[in-house]
Amino acid sequence: MIILESTGHYHLPVTRFLEDHNYLFVVVNPMLSYQAKKASS
């Protein structure tokens, strides 16, 4: 499992590569990951 933060359109080539090679991945909104990190500390 690969977890990526969404970076506007810059993550699209990476996700395209991962899809083409059948990797399992999740793209996370950076604001959600920041909030989750803040809540866990």
C-alpha cells in the first residue's frame, strides 16, 4: 500500500505509473493529513 498526498496536478504522473503497474495506493488531501497529525499529538 502506497499513500500519497495530493499535490495539485503534480501527483498525476505518479498515480498513472502506479495504476499502470497495478500498485495499490491512496491519495490523501494534505489538509486531512495535517489535521490527523495535529489531533494525534
